[in-house]
Amino acid sequence: MAVTDHQLKQIEVVNRIESQIKDNSLGFSLVSPVIDFENDARMCLTSVHFPSSELKNEIEKIIKPLKDQFPEPYYYDFDSLHLTIKNIRVINDPPHFTTEDIKKAEKVFSRIVPKHSKFKVYFYRLLLFPNNLALIGTTDSESDNIIIDIDAGLKSAGVGDDKKYVNSKYFISNVTLARFNKPVSQEFKDLVEKLSKGVNLEPYLVDSVSLITTNAVLKKLHVINSWKLGSGH
């Protein structure tokens, strides 16, 4: 299948992120490590898509060699895997949001999300960040339309996104697979690079968006509301 201009722009963004990681000149927000991720008290307000069991099974196959050889990192369990759609308030203790902020955000999502169409994600590689490992995908342009619309709505409602991004459009899709509380070995990096070259997933259709509060690994998860995306693709 031909890669679209939108996807090429997204790949450029991913390559720029990778360069920043290598140069240690990060221009975007990261979740800092903790010893105990499951009981981490830091909370965020964000929106995600909960993937199908079929996709999660495929993701588990990708990371099984890492789990088997390097059990030390914190690996997301089956039920915690998710695709981030749009952050609202980054993770913090105490939270950067109030009950009123949640209500405002829910109104924005209720108004905007159902107007938009389903879109596909094309997962194509792994990306090793300083504190986590992610599965990365390009998307149909509708993904950008949704994110930009939500962003404008949140700003108008007084609950603008407080996350720092490397780009203001061509947003990539990512699934965090593991988090680290200490630097990973060169052997780990080498295996990630090898596994990344073997990523070959079918295009995945995102058909819903959920507004949630949670800690970084979805062990303190509260789903506020979920919405279906309209017909498309």
C-alpha cells in the first residue's frame, strides 16, 4: 500500500524525535521514572483508545523476546495496553486538574469526537525513549483532524493541554510497551532494534476514544466516558 504525504510527514517527525533522543536534546515531555510504577500516585487526564484483543495479542508477540531475556523493565500487561489520542493534563502528584476540569473536558469530547470518522494506524517500528519503549505508527490524516479539533475545544473551555510536543501537526500514534527506572543495557537496545525491523502489523482501525484519569501504567484507571467515531475508512 502506498504511503501518503501525511504519513511521510509523520515519519519525518519520528526521525526528528529519534535524533533528539540520540543528541540528548529533547524538546518534548517525558514521564520521569519511579521505582514502583504500579503504585505510582502521579495522575494524568488524557484520552486513549483501548485496542482490540487481536492487536494486543500481536503486540504481545513483538515484546515477548524482550520480556523473556530482560525481565527487569516494567512491561504493560495485556489490559493496560492503549493508544494515546490526546493528552490534556500531564502526570503529576498532586494532579494538574480538578473535578471541574474533567467536566469541561468531557463536554468538549462529547461535542467533538462523534463528529469525526474512524481512522487507521499503520504500526511500523519500535522507538526507544530514555524512560520507555513504544510501538510507533503513522495514521490517516483524520487522526490529526481529531487531535487539532479537540485541542482547540479544550483551549476554548479553559483546559488547554499542558504537554510539550516536538510538533504541532502530523501527530504519530504510539503504544507504550515498557517503562524503565534505570538505563537499559546495550544488549536490550540491540534486541529492540532487531525486533523493530520485524514489525509487520495489519493496518488497525481506531473506532473509539475514551477520556480517562490514570497513573502512567493504567493501574489507577478511571474511565470518565467513551465515544464512538463515525463511519469512514
